[in-house]
Amino acid sequence: MGEFDLIRRFFQRPVHHAALGVGDDCALLAPRPGMQLAISSDMLVEGRHFFADVDPAALGHKALAVNLSDLAACGARPLAFTLALALPRADEAWVGGFAQGLLALADAHGCELIGGDTTQGPLNICITVFGEVPAGQALLRSGARPGDDIYASGTLGDARLALEAMLGHVALPLEALQAARRRLERPTPRVALGLALRGIASSALDVSDGLTGDLGHILRASGVGATLDAQATSQLIAARALFTSPDSSLPPDLLHQCTLAGGDDYELAFTAPASRREAVQEAARRAGVPVTRIGTVEGTPGLRVVDGNGQPLAARYASFDHFGSI
């Protein structure tokens, strides 16, 4: 199967948002009047972002999910995406599974594939996603103000726990491992929540590299500091019962390592004025995803992480960085 046969068979589809999709030298995408385009790119590299034996359908899902998560953090509605795909070989069964996972999530969010590139080489996936947001309504990292509440959506830390187990660092019961692995390999982009938070949240981003490191981006962009409640964040891991059972064999520090510095959650971390607490909860209800208040924005620069008694944690939890630690 040649390159263009592969594209026609697995990736060429009718378009609805775009003026012109797959097949020409450029796709054409026209935002509606009064709207701005939100654009983001993410790359997944075998051995760096995923294991070689990952289910191709799960990989297709995640490849798009991490990009849709960026749109969610901006409060943008998905429109379309491009796919650049390097394959060691044209394995029809693998490509078919990958395309199924990719396009099922695309259809669920009305986000259409409009172009890209394929080549032979080490397995590498790069997606660029396009969304739209009304002019002046995008959620940014730079709007947090002293006194704002800090929130996180959904659960945190389960993806990191799955990675620790898959690397052989900890042992998990089969059911717990399967649930955690689903969070690692099939994250849920919080698009509906991002849309619901427009006009409510003062800043937002998605948690991809770890809560403390990612939250630091908001603090730097906004010129503020914060105190984070480690007790509140530790409640967010779905596998909390594994840590709190009397016969648990998990390292005591692993709970905070997962929830504060674990990557691949793809939840939203955001800030909002304390006066908008009811509005935040109503937005969460409409989006169908829980949100938890986990800290407070402060005027003093820096991020302080405290325990349930308000005492600073002794350990420092560094988020993932491709070229070092944050």
C-alpha cells in the first residue's frame, strides 16, 4: 500500500467546517465573523510518550485528545486538525486501529481531519488542531489575580500511577491497574468544561506535565504566587483507596508524587474569583465533570505546597520536563 493509498483509505473524509480538506496542497479553513482561531500542536514519539506495544486505537485517541485538551484550556470549540505521521512501515492492521481511535474521538467533538503528511521513519505523530473562540473570550494563563481560587477538574495522578506500575516500580491489583492505564492511554479532553468556563475563569491551562509545574506557568504569566493544598489534591486520585488501606504496600510519598507532579492527566487547572464559586460549580455541572478547589492565588511570588494543617511539605515535587526538571 502506497502513501496516497494509505491516506485515501484511512484518513480522507468529507469536510463540514473547512472550505477544503484533504487532497490539495493546502486545506482552507475560514473562521466565522467575530471569532478567533485557536491553534495548537503536539507531538508523540515512540519510547518517549508511549510504549511500543500500546493499542493503536488507544494511541490514535490520545494523539488527538492531548491537542483537544489544549483547546479546552483556551475555551475554544474544536473545528479541525492536521496529522503528520511517520510510520516504520504501512501496516494496514495497525493503521486501521490507529485511525479508528483517532477518528472516533474526532467525530465525538466535531473536529475534522483536513490534511497533513505521511512518511516512513520511526513512529512519530504530530497533530495540529484548530478551534474557534469569540474574540476577547479566550482563557489565558495571564489572568490570575491575588484572592482567586485555584481549581482542578476530574482526577489527578492515576496516569502517573499507571506508568509507575508499567515500569515495574510498584505492584497494583489488576482492576486498579486497568483503570489507571485507561487514564494514561485514553485521557478525556475537557472541552465542554473549557467552553463553560468562558467569562468565569480568570486563567486556565491543561495539566500535561504535572500540577505543580503546570500551575507555575500560570503564576509566572500572571505575576502572582499561590498556596496549594496537598491534602485537597491527594483526594483527587481515583486510586486513593490503594494508599489508605492498612495493608497498602505503596510507598507513602507516591501519593503526592502522583497528584502533585504526575503528568498525562489532561485535566484543567484554572483560577476564578472567590465571588464566582457558584458559577464555577454550575459550569462544572453543565459540563458533566467535577471540579475541586485546591488552593489560593496570592500576591507573593512562588508556589507553596502545604499539608492539611497548613504546614509546608518537606519534599519538593518536580513536574516532567523533556530536558530536565521544572
